[in-house]
Amino acid sequence: MIGVEELEAAAAQITGHVVRTPTLPSPGLGALFGVPVTVKLELLQRSGSFKARGAVSKLLTLTDEQRAAGVVAVSGGNHGIAVAEMSAALGVRATVVMPQAAPARSVAKARAAGADVRLAPTMAEAFALMERLEAEGLTLLHPFADPVVIAGQGTVGLELAADAGELTDVLVSIGGGGLIAGVAAALRALRPGVRVWGVETTGADAMSQALAHGGPVQVDVDSRITTLGAPTVSPLTYTMVRDLVDEVLVVPEAEAFAGVRELAEHAKVWAEPAAGCLLPAARRVLAKTGDQTQLGLVICGGNASVDDVTAYTG
């Protein structure tokens, strides 16, 4: 388990390398849901998502030998962009493996930052190629199995706990579980009365399946929301979610895309479907918790083009 001490150490380490993103009340979402809503705008983070935090946390721990050899990462989009951009900023060579289904914009952004981007037919094959490149001597920068990376992601929770007003329930999207594990660790330590809810989408529900089976399992990812499409979760993220998160909800993929449009209309932010899924999940939470709820939503990223969203026909 990762505790608040590790999160605070990560926060001190990455200061100056990442943005302390805004934590703000959203009057528009408050009117939509009929309860106060606070948003943590990680889509304004460097690289366009929270992933920059974990990436730079890991990069700053590399030895000179590891920096010279370079790093390798696997990603459906956001982690790859973050690794590419933060590696370039620190002068480290980066190889990023992505599935062919990854958004073209994400592939282009990682390449523009100087990374060697390699495409694999599926996410499972992308993970396999990542493992081969690690065996050849590159340092693995895993998106959710590394305690250093998870601690970096958890700095989102530290900032939310410090900057938000009263909250009763916080919703966090889940891919491999690094973000929610870190956020839950922060909130359990600093806001112990707050309930934490994870959100997945159909076709990308590795954490829900892990919880049902009593441990991580391989799943067949079938989702257009590639940034949530981890083929499994890690033992560490599984354990932390099992012990620290109140419930994991799974919402239809189409509702996540509709949530992007609702965020644009009511919150005035252009997020990606991995964040859009929070809105249908919030309705489910409110049905359980009632009108005294005070919601917090972690808007995890904004790396989606208008075409990415409008092309989805559901």
C-alpha cells in the first residue's frame, strides 16, 4: 500500500515540473445535478492529462545509466504523450508502444515530442512488445504497476483534499487504476469521511472484473475509449482499490461520449470520454446518496479531438 507520506514526497519532487491544476466549483454542473459539484481540472496539466505527474516522478528517479539507455512505456494515448513530453523535457530517450486503435492525434503528439512510437495490433500485444523492449535494456515506465508512478498520480488527491471545499463523494475514472489508487490514498488520509467511487466503461472494465474474481485477470478490451483500455490491473492497484474505494461503477460507452458533450455544455470544458464517463456515474451515485451530496469530479484529461467524439455513433 502507498501512504500519504509517499504522496507528499512525490509532490515535493515534482514541484516545478507539473502544474497545480485548478480545483473549482462548477455552477453549470451544480445546476445540472442539483447538488454542489467541484471539478479538478487535470485536462489543464502538462501533456493534457494527469499522466505527466507519474511520468516525471519516475523519470526523476533514473540513474545516469538508465537515462542513457532510455525508457519504454505502453499506452492507449495519454501515458504515451506524457512519457514522450516529460522525457524530452528531461533529456531522456523514450520509446512508446501504442495499439493501432490509439487516436491518431495521440500518436502524432508523442512523435512530435521526439519519442520512438511503435504500433502494435492490440493493447495486449502492445504490452507484450513493451516487455520485450524492457528485456533488451530499456527502463520500464509502467502506467499503473509502479509505486513511484502511482505516488505521482496520487498528488492529484493531495491537491484536491487541500483545495476543494466540502465534499462527500469523489468520482475517479479507472484504466489500470493508478490514478484512483493514489487519489483514494490521499483522501482516506486527509478526508477520511469522503466516499470514493471508481468509474469504468463497458468493454474496458479490468478493475471490476478483478474485484469480481478476487485479483487481477486478463480481459478482452473492446472499447473506443482507448485511454481506459488496460487489459488488466496491477496487484497493487487492485489491492488499493479493494481496500480504499467504496464502489466501482461501469457505465455504457455511449453514455461516456454523451458525457463529453455535457461537460462541454454545462462545465464549459472539452474533456475526453475517459472523463465523460463520470457524468452518468454521478447520476448513479446521486441515486444512492441523495440531495445532500457534494460531488467532486476528477476531470482526468482532455486529449480528444472534436472528430474523436462526434464520429462515435453509439
